[in-house]
Amino acid sequence: MGKLRQRKPRLKLDAKQYRLLREEVLRRDGWRCYGAILEVHHGKFRSRLGGDTAENLITLCIDCHRAGHRVGGGSALTASIEDGQ
């Protein structure tokens, strides 16, 4: 059996440090994933009296947002919001 190498300990941040670092990285990267723009989608459309509340909003990439509006007016996305997913 070969020699075992001691690994460097992995950096582990506490919850507050992680949140701050996460925010910094998202801001640095322009809230984009490989060029995808992130948008906010209303589960229940405002035209149908859906509110601007956290419970009625979900973050989607631009492609998913467009697809959601094409397929059933976003009903599948609305269902996922209502299910808490």
C-alpha cells in the first residue's frame, strides 16, 4: 500500500459568510449562468390578479420563462410554485 497524503482541510464557511460570498459571486457574474439571463416569473399573472409577492414569483432563465408562457400560459410553472417547488 502506498503512502497516504494528508489533504488540506476544506474551507467551510458559516451560514452568514456563505450568504455574503454567494451574493458577491452572483453580483460578479451578473446573475447569469453561461450567459443566461435570469428573470422573475409571476405564477399567477398580474392580469389575473396575481400579486407581486415572494410566494407568487419564481426565478427562471430567459429560455424557461419564454417556454412557460408558450406552453399553457405558464400553468405548469404556476403549479410548481403552488406546490412549493
